[in-house]
Amino acid sequence: RLLAIRPSNERLNQRGELVALPGHAGRYRTLIRVDEPGAWEFRLDATQQSLRFVHAVRLSVASDLRGVAP
């Protein structure tokens, strides 16, 4: 699963279950909505049999400026 964590507002936290892509061994996808700019933490948590892999990264998400006049 993929967790999207918004440290400044826990109500915006999201969780997406990973789905294997047919015909693409080792590739997965999920859908989450990150529509607030600012600091986010993404955590990948995957398990295969008795093995567990966890990775976290913090990113700054920019605001979407499309359609905004300069």
C-alpha cells in the first residue's frame, strides 16, 4: 500500500492499495489524490510472503498554476 501523509492536516491523509500491472512483473499502481500544496510524506509498505519492504520520502508538492492568470 501507499500512504500519503499530510503532517499539517491529518484529515488529508490518504491510503491506496497497490495493484499489480498485468504483463509487467514487479510493477504496481494505485490512485491517491494529493491536491493540497505543501509538505507531504509518502510511505510505501509492501509485503511478499515473509519479507516486508517499507520506504518513506518527504516531498514538497507545488500548487497547480494552470488556468491562473499572471
